[in-house]
Amino acid sequence: MVFWDVLEECRSVPKLSSYSGWVVDHVLPHMQENQPSSETSESSRSTSDLEQPSCVPKSPVRTPAFSPVSSATPDGAEDKHESQHAEPMALQSSRGIKVEGCIRMYELVHRMRGREGLRQWQEEQERKVRALSEMASEQLKRFDERKELKHHKEFQDLREVMEKSSREALGHQEKLKAEHRHRAKILNLKLREAEQQRLKQVEQERLRKEEGQVRLRGLYGLQEEVLHLNQQLDASEQHKDVLKVDLSAFRTRGNQLCGLVSGIIRATSENGFPTAEDQAVAERALQEMRDLLTSLQQEIARACEDKRRQDLEAQVKRQDSHMQQGPEVHRETPAPSQGPGGKQNEDLQVKVQDSTMRWYHQLQDVSSQCVLAFEELTNSKDSQAKKVKMDLQKAATIPVSQISTIAGSKLKEIFDKIHNLLSGKPVQSGGRSVSVTLNPQGLDFVQYKLAEKFVKQGEEEVASHHEAAFPIAVVASGIWELHPRVGDLILAHLHRKCPYSVPFYPPFKEGMALEDYQRTLGYQVKDSKVEQQDNFLKRMSGMIRLYAAIIQLRWPYGGRQQIHPHGLNHGWRWLAQILNMEPLSDVTATLLFDFLEVCGNALMKQYQVQFWKMILLIKEDYFPRIEAITSSGQMGSFIRLKQFLEKCLQRKEIPVPKGFLTSSFWRS
């Protein structure tokens, strides 16, 4: 309010104060009296008074003649009072001016003081306002800081909550993952167990089928042997009239055993595969048939001995009755022992039988015709034809080079690849698709090269690793069965490189060069140099081992209804013919040992007693002939053959050859 009061006083119209009458009554008269004496001093005083407002009474209470009541008198009294003094004031104008000056000076001073006070008050207020503003600003800052701190704290709390939730979520997720992994592991184990169980069942079923097939093949073999033995029983009927013995019981029992084995095979054909019990029954029947044949032979031998003794007694009686007719005695003696070929041992020959030679020349003609059939492809200068020829040769020979005893499944893949190639189907070779249909002469070319490669594997691979004969032979036998022309070409190549596999001893013709003759004997001649004897025997041994393996093996996945295209009967023929020919130094002993070591066990099972008779023939009659032509430096092969046969005779068994493919091999 003070501020507004001061402003109001400054804005109001200036008025004479209540003290102005007092000033006119008391001050001005005194000043006029002293004016003449000291005008100058008075002027100076008035000036000083104007300058110094000290002439204004400080308080109206000092003069008792003045009462402030006058100032409070009504307007009429005041006007009266003013009218009383109006004339002197007019007379004393200079004084009035002074008074007015003092008044104005007072007002000015008062105004200045008011302004100063107002200024100070304004400054004070401004200071207070600034202080309040600063305080408010500081409080606002503190408020903002507290607010920011609160927000930061809330953010931290929210962040901690979110992190905690995130950790809990991650923990829960990890737990779920662990549970999932655990369940997946359990499920995988169950699946693996189920798969193993399934595979085990499949494997068991496959083994059961394979064992059944092996048993079935065994039954067929047993049946064949039983029938063969029964034929021998029937053949003994010719002794019935000569020896006058009753052999009908042997024949009846033999027919019963054949019927028993045939009944087992018929039953297994209807029910699936034969059981171990069926096989055991068939084996017992076979053994009984063997015993029966042995008993029959013993019976015939006893009858022969009795007849011979009776004949001797009759001759002695006739001799006594005809003493006068001369000392000559005509005795009937047994015929000399004959070899397997029907020739007497004393009449061995070098030349091969005519039928064998005709067979040999037929095979060579087949080979020559095959070469002529693809001659155009071989001599073609066309780059495309050369490329086709090279691709076909690789497709035919590379699979044969890959044959090994690693696994039966691998061997089956190789067989299928060769079979598909010969069947006209495309096969992959060297990253390209190859087929015999690419060229009209492609099939002839592939058949020839394939047969050539089989024989070359025997010449090289089997010669170095004897066990390799069986996987190569079983593939060759399977291909031979499905593609007979390949088999004929294999024999043609084999006979050309190893004439002893016929058996055939090429004669020296008049006018023939020595090198050419050595080539016909199977020797390799390079630059007029003949290969060493050891290397020659090694190659011949490899090819004979391959041949001996082929004649006894069949492809296990082929049809069993068909017979072997070149079976054990050819091995028996070869053995009989080689024994009917004069032995060759070092060669015959080596080939006999290799052939019997590979094929002896199969021939023993097939021909039994007849086989052992042939072994005895070799020991008793053929060994002396071999020993007679063998020099001391070449006795190694002869001694090896002799020890082998003596051991077999001692054990009464030819051992299974090393590397023979068993049923477990085909499951690998």
C-alpha cells in the first residue's frame, strides 16, 4: 500500500500545505524588515534558502500561536483567511515567489525522495523477486532432479523386473530345451532301437532265407549225389548174372533213399525253405547211400574173389586132367587197371583225343568270328568311334579289375554292372553313360574284351594271390550262365594262353620257328628272349586255378533250376585226360597240384569213391612216370604234389581251399 500511496501523491495536483499560512504570517514579515539593511545578504540567504530547504519549519508544533485546527477549519473560514492575506501576498510578490519556490523545492525534494524510495523499494522488490525466482528455479531444479531420480529409479526397477523376467524366461526356455533334448534323445534311442530291431529282424529273415537257400542248394546237391550213387547201384546189375549174386536188396534200398530225398525236396518246395532237420535227414540218407554202395562194392568184391578162387580151382583140376597135353596153363586173370579215359596205363599218349581237339578248334573259331565282327570298330579312324571303343573297353575291363574279397555286396554291384552292360543297359564309366548300343559292333567288342580281361586276371592277379581265384571265378561263372558266348570266349582265351587247360600239348610242326613254337606252348617271348621257367609256371598256375574255381562255383543269386554251364564234369574230364597223357617235366606236377588244391574238395564230394581211385592211380602209377622225367633241379613241384596227395590219403579228405567263398561272405 505504501507504494501505491507514494504514486498517488506524485500524480495529484500540487496543493498548498496547511503550513503555508504560517509561513506567510511569520516568516515573510521578518524577512521584509531586514531587507533594506542587508538586501544583498538577504538575497544571498534567500538563494541559499532556495537551495537549502532548511527554512521550512520542521514541525508546526514549535509556534503556539499556530494551531492545526486552522487547517481543519471549514472551507469558508479558510477562504476568509486567505482573503485576509490576499492583499499582502500581492504586495509581497517576491516573497511569494520564494515561498512558492520553496514549496516547489520541497515538492521536488519530496518527489525525489519518493522516487528514491520507490527506486529502492523497486530494487528491493526486484532483489526479492530475483531471490524468489532463483529460489523457485532452484526448487524447480530440485523438483526436476527428484522427478528425474524417481523416473530413473522407476526405470531401474522396471529394468530389473524385465531382466528378472527375461532371466526367468531364459531359464524356463533352457529348461524346456533341456527337456526337449532329453525327450528327443529318448525318442532317438527308441527310434534307433526300433530301427536296430527292424534291421535285426530283416537281417535274421535274410539270413534265414540265405540259410534256407544254402540248405536248398545243399539238398539239390545231395539229391544229385544220391541219384548218381543210385545209378552206380543200377550199373552193378551187370554183375548179377556173372557173379550169380542177388543185389535186389541194395537196389530197393537205394530207390527208397532216392524217394526219401525227393520227398524232402518236394515238401520244402511247398513250404518254403528246408529246415536243418530236413538237411540232416537228407545227409543221413546220402551217408546211408554211400554205405550202401560201399557194401555193394564189398559184396561184389567178395563175389569176384569167390569166383576167381573157383576159377582157379577149376583150372587146377583141368590142369591135373590134362598133364599130358603140355605145361602151358591158360589162366584167366583180371584185366590190367585202366585209367579214367578207358586207356591202359601202359599206353599213355601225347596227342589229345580227337573230340577234345574238335572242341578246341570250335572255340578258337568262335573267338576268330567275334574278332572279325568288331574289326570295323577296331580299325576305324573316326574320332567318335575311337572314343566309343575306349569307353566300352573301360566299362568292360575296369569292373573286372575291381573284383575282390572285400564284401559280397560289392561283388554283387560289380556283377550287376557287367550284366547290365552286356544286356544293353547304360552304365556309368569314367563319369559318362556307356552302352553297347552306341555302336552296332559294341556288344561283340565288349564280350571279347571282357573274356580277355577275366583270363588276364587269372594270369596276373590269381598267379600272385591264389585267394583271388574265387571271387573272379564266381563272377565269371554268373556271367557265363547268363551270357554263354562270354563263357566260350573265356575258354578260347584260356586255351590260347594256357594250352594245358584243354589239355593239349601243341606239337612242333616242320618249318616252325622255335620262338613261335614256344609261344604255342604258352611262353612269353619278347625280343627273342623267352621268359623264365618260374614266371611261366606262375602264370600257368594262375590260369589253371581260375579254371578250377570256375567249374565248381555258381553265382549265388542266379536261378538254381539250370545246370552249371561248365561244371565239375569238365573238371573230371580234364583230370582224366591229363592222366592219359605223358607227363611233362615240371609242368604236369605243378598243374595237377594247383588243380587238386582248388577243385579237389569239390571233386571228392561229387565223385567220392571214383575220385579216390583216381588219386590212388596218380600215386601208384603216375608218380613214377613224373619222377622218371623230372631232373633233380625240378623236383620241387613233384615233391609238393606228392606230399599233398599223401596227406590227403592219410586224412581221407581233400581240404577246402583257402579263400573259398562261404555263406557269411555274401552277407557282408
